[in-house]
Amino acid sequence: MQKSFQNEVMKKQYFLYLKEVKGFSKDSIDAYERGILLWQECTDNKDFTSFGKQQTRAFKDWIRNRTNRKDEALSLTYIYNVLRRLKGFFDWLSMQPHYKSKINQAVVEHLSLSKKETRIAIQPNKREIPSMEEVIKVIEQIKIGSDVDRRDRALICFTLLTGARISAIYSLPMMAFSEDTLTVDQNPKFGVKTKFSKHIITTFFPIEYSQAVTYFVDWYRYLKLKGFTSKDPIFPRGIIENGEQNISYFNTGEVEPIFWQSSSSARKIFQKRFIDAEVPYYHPHTFRHLVVKEFAKTRLTEEEKKAISQNLGHENTGTTFGSYGYGHIEEDRQIDIVKKIKLGGKEIEGKFSFTKEEIKQVMAEAIKENQKM
């Protein structure tokens, strides 16, 4: 595949647009880049000005026939997202000088799946999340023998208490936390890596496992005693030293006031601690879903829903209680809820008979209405 200089120039301009105008994160931009690279591979890197209906058809046939690392066909969800990102790129490109007359926006619309395929692609999968009991077990199984043990325990507690994204957590400086109010100032001006560089004020969620607050606050005070300043990380990296003859490295168990370079180190901590506790591993983002699931068990006012949503950094409650909460009720729980709904003061159970499919339909309609809120 020959490299087109002009193609590379336009890609760089687009990625800059996504970052500075749309506020996309590096991970999101990387996903767009991967989609465009697939297009270039399929078209043998022809100049983007050659974009046309025939190419879009050929690309869709090509990507449907590709396989993943396990030699399995690519999922419709994956193909849908690749096409969605390519559509965004060529839409933008069609408005750039020299490309306006070359790329027809109506043709860009051909970068789509059929309506049936799209419905399949975007339907939500059942999301696996940890139970509160599993998380507590992981926390309590951490035996404290070093700074690193204290840090890891505090990290998991903090994630449970705030539901904050791991990218923000690993970049939090000491000044971001208020011990008096138990609030966290996720402020991009402090260097906190929030989604879309949004400024988020988060208070600890009032979960029943109060020991989590104690473990985290003890860690925060411990760092202050060690001389950590307001600009030092709340979750610092461990000190690595050379072994004998400088041919190996080992963790001393102590920490130093230096930030991790990425979230991968924090993610590995979750994986290690879950494995150590003999609990199935759940990545940090699932803690956000766990928090919402816990609140979804309670009757909430609209104001309370909004407060929880803002605490997680969401613009609206539909995102929080649609994608994160009420939008994904387990089937057994779904049936139990519907059977116990009261109509005119009378419970449904024992008065009417519903099939499982009818109950599913009722719940699907209820979820749709909730997501419109």
C-alpha cells in the first residue's frame, strides 16, 4: 500500500479538529484513525478524492469478510462503529477546500448498514458488573504490608465511592480532594484528564460500606504525612529499583510523588487485586454501573436523579439511568418489578396473567419512556 502524502495531511487535520473543536479524547481519536486505516487498506490508499459509491459498496463487502484475531467474523456492532466513524470523516472532508467538488455528501450516506443490521448492531448487550459484595471482598482481602498495598486499597475504594473514570482518577492531584466536604474537584486546569475536558464536581456516594471512606481518607492523610504537596498525585507510582548487577528490577513497596503516565498501571492493579481475592475481574468502568445499579433499587425524585447524573459527569439523566441504570434491568428483576406494579392501588400479581414476552414488551416501552426524560 503506497502512502499518499495528501491523505496523511488531511488525516492529521481531521484528528486536530476532533481534539480541539469536538473535544474528543485520545482513545476516541485513535478509534477514528483505526477506521480510516481500514479504509486505506481496502482501497490500497487511493487518494480520498476518489471516494465514490462503488468504493463504499466494496468496503462494506470487504469488512464483512474480515475476521478478528480469533478468526471469527467481525461483529455487526464493530462494523457499525467503523462505518459511523468513516461517515464522520468523509462528511468533514466533503466540506474542505479541494474536496467539496470531489466528495458527494449523499454518497457518504452509503457508509451505513441496513436498518435491520443497524438495529442488531446498536441493541445493548447484557453488561457484566460486579456485585457490592464482590468489591468489598476484594478490598478486605488486601493485606497491608506496604505503601503500595495502602494505595491499591484506597484506589479501589475511591473508584467505588465516586464512580469516576479511571483516566481522571490516575491524574488527580492532592489539591483535587477536600477532606472537609469529601468532594473531588475533577478540574482539567489541575491536569485531571476528564472526558471532553469537562469540569466535574463529585461528592462521595453514600454507600452502606462506610469503611471505604475510612480507607481512602487514611491514605490521603498518610500521603500528607509523607510530605506530598497539593500538586502531587493522590495515586502515585511505586518506586522501582535495579536488582543485582542492574539486570532486573523490583518494586520496593514504597511510592514516590510521580504520576503514572497512563491509566494502564491503575487497570493492572484492579486486575491483580481481583485475581488475588479469587473474584472474577471487572474493569474499573464497571464501578460506574455498579453505583447506578445500587441507586436504581431506590425510588428517586427527578432532582435526585439529576444530582447523581451530574456527580458522574453526565449531561442528562437519560445517559445515567438509561445506559447505566434502568435501561439494563436483569430479566428476573424485570419480571418481578412488573408483577408488583400497582394499578389503581392493586398489585398485578394474582389479579392478571402475563406471558414472559408480554412482560418484556411492557418493560421495553417503559425503558424507552425513561430514556426520553
